[in-house]
Amino acid sequence: MATLEIDRVRKAYGTMEVLKEVSISIGSGDFLVLLGPSGCGKSTLLNMIAGLETITGGEIRIDGDTVNDLSPKDRDIAMVFQSYALYPTMTVRQNIEFGMKIRGVPTAERERATRDAAELLQMSHLLDRKPSQLSGGQRQRVAMGRALVRHPKLFLFDEPLSNLDAKLRVDMRTEIKRLHQRLGTTIVYVTHDQIEAMTLATRVAVMKDGIVQHLDEPQAVYDRPANVYVARFVGSPAMNIIPGRLEDGPSGPALVMDQPNGGESRISGVVVSDDARQRYAGQPVLVGIRPEGFSVSAGGPDCVEAMIEVVEPTGPDTLANFTLGGTDVIARLAPLAVRAGQTAKLAVETAKVVLFDPKTELRID
Amino acid sequence: MAIEYGSAARSRMIGRTMIYSGLIGLAAFYLMPLWVMVVTSLKPLDEIYGGSFIGLPKVLTFEAWAKAWSQACIGTACTGLKPYFINSLMMVVPAVLLSTGIGALNGYVLTKWRFKGSNLIFGLLLFGCFLPFQAVILPMAQVLGRLGLSGTIPGLVLVHTVYGICFTTLFFRNYFVTIPDELTKAAQIDGAGFFRIFFSIMLPAALPIMVVSCIWQFTQIWNDFLFGVSFTAGESSPVTVALNNVVNVTMGRKQYNVDMAAAMIAALPTLFVYVVAGRYFVRGLTAGAVKG
């Protein structure tokens, strides 16, 4: 268990900057997820924490100690890889013991630690098998066991679930979460799957183009995304970003969005700070509404008229597609609430509406 | 229907018969020289001069083999092939081990510890595979002279090791490139260093390609004649050079049976290696396609 500070860290290959002044700091026992599309620099950052990549600029500190110039083995970390990276010629037991053997841990202690880890991960019966005789999920377990036995300060996970099928991925996700709750270790976890990030993390860093776009608790990232990119990346279906206009009237601020038939929809009761109210009055804004921010309603000042184009029932709810502000909008509604071809009145949960500046695409507070 | 089916089966059988008889015929043609060598080596000399060449021996005798092994005259010394066979073993074993070992290390560095210019170095090494023997003889002779290794077995070991590195490096590089880099990273985090990773993880995983490399090198080095004849003389010659001398030095009647026996003695070790390790050879060559 340890704290991790990433302090203005940069990484460049020649003139190409992969990471630009990334700063992230997490406390002991935190579960940090680095979330982003491929090529955003998240794996590079993880490798730099591990010591597998050099640091071009800035500092990485584990438990307050700068580790920039320490080799991986001296950083007291363990890592789980996407391809599991089990040593193919060794048995599961040898795989797990390899690190301890190199560090000169006495045999008795080694055996005890291996047994404990195997019990924790329910793989005691697999200890004498070779990796090639294991299924994907079992290999994943062994890889985690190999990381666990050394009780390192920091666990690093590099897209550990990407190679598993959908069902197993959900199971292993829960298992990782359970392990974290039980052991309380500090974890850095890289993924491009926003659901993994939401379910596992205590802190999420959404990354793009080598920059941390948003660093916060998962719910905060979901509810109040820092910019349009984060809003679209986190959540499925993504947050609706609807071009509109902020109007300030005697009854408070209101949002105006174009209807496809040439008319306009007006939602009042939006929560906006006084500062934003002054700066953006009469100006165009981007209106961010989560699909579940809509609900079928009888009518009112917070309602929009929606000409439902397509309905996609998912079971627990129905996704309704319509056009608003010149863009496709998806609403998550109760099953059978609307039918395609109908016009429905949808209420917007105004407290959860997020506004973005159309030019900078940053959230307006 | 039944009739049609029957005729289809018949025509297929005719096709099969033709294919197999063709293959057997070609195989027999290809094996003819070996056949002649074996039967000739088992005949007494008189029978050969009596005109029987292809047929089975009337009198079976292993005299020619014994003579080739320990009595045949090479130049002025009539020691048989035995000392030269031992020379070849003394040359081939260290040369195979050294070139395979260095090739493995090279392949490991070129795939898992890439450095600036590593691809260029690999390209140059590849170029070495295409260098004809003749091109290196003169410079090699000079180097051996400076090192004081001219005309010695260790000199030949050096020559074959250097020449073999290109091939062994190619084998191991192409094999190690299929092993995920994450394996090295995981081992680094586990605390393993350069050589620990090499010996504990890479080499055990490289068993198939090691067999390929050893067979390849063994065959190349054992069968080499040019380097042997260029860099050694007299007692330190390898068996291939001695064989040439046995066959070319004739007193009285040409002893075909001894020549044949000597040639087979010289060829046996490579044959032996193929029979023992041949299946690993094929497996190793196709190993890159299978993931562990």
C-alpha cells in the first residue's frame, strides 16, 4: 500500500510528444483507472510507472520516494499484462514463485505465500499445470497470483480483461474489485473500457492525446464531465451533446433548441451560475443531457417535444431516437413508453444538464 | 448408381497406383547411389573387379569398413579415418555449441533489448548468410595466422563459429520475435536481469529452434570440405579432407569397397543426427506458427 504521485510527467520519442505534463496524485488504497482510446498514452504512462519506459520529464513518486531512476525490480511494484505474460515453460507454481526466488525468499516462506495466493484466487488445483493447459480466465488468475504473492506497494494492471470473452470479463471484473476491497492495495489500472473504469475505480483519469482530460471520482466524471470529449467517452449510450442557446428571461435562464420542423423547444429551470448566466446570455452553448435525463411526461416548462424515429428496446429500458437541435438524440425511457412514429413529450432532468462552451468545448460552470 | 460409384472408385485406384508407382520409382532412382555404396562396401575387392556392381554381395564381408576405419592410407600414414573422425568431432562439437549459443544470445538481444541500429546489425548479419565461403578464405587465413591458430582444430572451430553465427542468429531472432515482449517485461518486474531472463525464460522456450540450429550447424560443419582443406593440413584435417585423401591416394588396384565404406563412415554422423532429432527439426521450423 502506497501513495503515487505523477508530477508533470512528460514522454517524448524524438520530437513526438506522447505525454504532455501529466499530473495525477492518488492516496494509499486508491484504485486509479487510466481511461482512454488506444494511442492516448495511458499504457506508456503505466510503463513509466513500472520503470519499463524512461521518463523524459517530471517526476514519479511512490510513497514519496522519487523512482525515476530506479529499475523496475527496485520499485516494489507488480504488474499484470494484457497477454498475461506467463512464463510458458514453467508450471503455475514456478511462475508464481519466480519473483520470490530471484529475491532470495526462503523456500518455506515461498511455499506459504504461493499457497495463500492460490487459495485466495481459488487456483490451488492448478499449481502443477503449464500455462498452455489453462483457459483464458485461469491464466488471468495466475497472472494476478504472480503479482499478489510479493505484496508490492503498487499493483499495475495493463488492460487485463481485454483478452477475455464478455461473460468472463464481467466475472473477473467483480473478482478484481473484491480483491481490492479485501486487500486495500493501491492499484493503477489501464483500460479503454469505460464500464470497467466506472465499476472499478475510486479515481478515473480520462486521457486523450497525452493529456489528462478529467481526473475525478467516477460518478463525478459521469455527472459533470470536464469537456465534450469526456462527456462522449464515458457512458453508453454517450451523453447527448445538443447545440442550443442560453436565454435569460424574467423567469430565469432557459435553453432553446431547434426542432426539426422549424420550431424551437425551450426548457426553463436550468441551473446555471450567475457568472455563466451573464457571459452566455443570448449565446450559443452545447447542451449535455444523459440519455436517462429524459423521461416521458404530461408536459411542463422542462419538456421538449420529440418526434420518435426509432425505438430500441433493451429489456430493462427502451432507447428512443429523435432529432433535436439538428442532431440525433437518444433517450433512455421506460419499456414500451413510446412508439416509433409518435410524438412524445419528454421532460428533461434540468439539475443534471451540463453546458459546454461550443468553441473550447469545456464545461460551463 | 452403384456401377458409377464402382467405376469412380476404380479410376481413383488407378490414379493412386500411378502416383505411388511414380513416387516409388523416383525414390528408388534417388536411392540408387546409396544402394551401390552399401553393397560395394560389403563386397570383397575381387568380386567388384569381377564385374558385379549393383547386385547383392555373394560373399558378405565387413573388411572394407574395418580397413577404412583403421588401416586405410591417407598420404603416407596408414591410420584409417579414425583419427580424422575424432578431429571432426573435436571441431564440430565446440563449433556447434558456440555458434548456437552466440546465435541465441544475439537473437535475444536483437528482439528483446533493441537498441539504436539493431536492425542495421541484423541486416548485416543476414548479409553474412549470403557470403560465399571462397570470399572469406584469404582474410580468414590471415586472421588465423595472426592468432597463431593456423592449421589447428581450434582454428577451424573459430572459423565455423564465426561463419555460423549469421545463420544461428537468424534462426533465433525469428523465433524470439514471436515470443511476446511482455514476457521480458514481466520478468524484469519480477526482478530478473539480462542473463536471468535469457537462461530461465528465453532459452527453455527456445528448445525447438535450438534443435534446428544444432542440426543445421552440425550438418554444415561436419560436411564442410573447403575450410578444412584450406586451413588444416596433415594430422589435423577433418574427416572430409581425409576421405578425399583416402579416395585419391591409390596404390595398386583402386579399392572401391574401402572408398565406399570410408565415404559412408564420414556421412554417418549427420545421418544419425537427422534420424534422432529430425522430428524436432520439422517441429522447430514450423514452431513460429503455434502459440504456447
